[in-house]
Amino acid sequence: MTEREISKKLGISPSVVHYWLTKRKPTKKTGRKRKTLRETDENIYFTSFENPFLTALEIKYRLNVNCSTETIRNRLKEIGLKNRVPASKPSLTAIHRRKRLEFAQHYIHWSPNDWSKVIFSDEKIFSSASHGPPRVWRPDGHRFDEKYIVSSNMSGRFTIAIWVCIGYVNAIHLIIRPTMNSEYYIDNILKIFIRELEDKSNFYFMHDRSPIHTSHVTSNWLINNGIQVLWDWPPKGPDMNPVENVFAEMERKLTNRAPRNREELWDLVRDTFQEMMNENRNYVKKLILSMPKRLQLVIEKEGGWTKY
């Protein structure tokens, strides 16, 4: 069995497999004497593998080893682990997984040209608060494995809520919104962006399964106005929505910015969004054309979270 086959079977990176296989081979001892025995090294690794959110200090106390926390960190780095901020994803139930998988299987035959006709939308709350995230020890390529993910949590001193839609050839919109109901959603969001579309007949509209979006009032308005909707978009499907990547990039660019009030926060969010769209006009197109890959990964993960 090759190192890559072993890594795939065990669910760990090839670098970890290579390290342990080569470590078993006898080597000439040179340099300073190692502070830990091979058995201790293995205990450190497997303790972190089973509990990746343990800190080096917690591993030290759990194993009762006579070495520094820096030594423990070095041992974890030696086997290919890196201390990272964990990906934050909502938990998935069996029903969520099934519906995500069913959606991916149903649309996997869609071509990039099909997806170029979809207008994707989503909402997000941007906050002025900045909190230090937790850390996790994990190997490269496993950011979205469930054992390395923490549940989402958001708080802040003041916030704004925005609605964004993106399309391959259609207009791109960013709209600030207050607390919403179906009537507000129709009158102040849907009517605005649909009115500005060049071709109102040849597109599909995607929005998530928020109660406002799926209400009878909203659904009837969309049907009566001839809007084709991806009605079967699954719950818990943010990694399939390219708008989420736009939000993630906006958050990255907004890091360490300190707005003093909601107006300044809105200015920062709006300007960042516009700069992103102006700097790289192919950015959104590439995101939308990635849809076949996104669905393929959902299928491979059997409905689980993907790297997107």
C-alpha cells in the first residue's frame, strides 16, 4: 500500500504518513539528544489526533510528560500539523445531509453555462466587534473535516445587515436592510434588482430557505411575476452558494478596521464590496463557474461540508 493510499484510508495527510514511516527506519543519531522518547512522541500525536482542540499545555498535563509546551508544539509540527483557526460551520443533521446530497445529485448534470443563468443571493450581518477565535491543530487539506470545525457564533457592539445578489452577466447588488418581513423583501429588494435586469426571462433565482423567502406571500409574488426559482435549494447550503465566498473575502479585507458607528460600518462594507467588484471583474464569474465542482464535493462528502 502506498503512502497516499494509507493517508486516504486513515483520513490523515500524506506528510503525516511519510513522517511516521520514515521515522521507523534506523537513522544515525547526530546533534542534541532528543528530549522525548518515540513512545512519548506517538502519544502526543495520537492525543492531538483524537482531540485536535487541545492546547499544547493541555496535552502536557493529560499525558503527564516531562517536557515543555514548546517541545509538544514542535512534535506536532514535525508530523505535519499546523495550529490554525478552525473553520466555523453550523452542525448538520441527517436530514440536512440527505437534502444537500439530493440537491447535488439532481443538479450535478448542469453545465457551467446552466449555472451562468442563475442569480445567487444571500444575507449577512457585519459586526464592529472583533474577537480572538479559538485555535485547532490539524493537518493540511483537512480544514472542513467535522472534527476540526467549531460551531458558528456571532456577537458585536453594533451591526448592519446586508443583502447581496450576484450573477454571471447580470447586475450585482448590495443593499442594506433593516429587520425584514415578506412585504419589505418584495418591495425593497426583489422589485429593485429584478427591475434592473437586462433579460428578465432567461434566469433562475436562488435564495435560501429563510421563512421570509419561503412564505406564501413571497412565493406567490415570484410565481405571479414569472420568476424561475431554485425551489429545492437545501437548508444548510452556504458552501454551495458563491455569495458566501464574496462575504468571506469582504470579511478578510475588513479585518482590523474599526468603524465608530453603523454609518461608518456601512461605508466600509459598501466600499469594500465595490472595490472587489472593480478590481477583478472575473472574480464573480469564476465563483459561479465553480458550481459543478461544489456539487461534486458535496456528493463525495455524502452531504457533508465542503472546502467552499
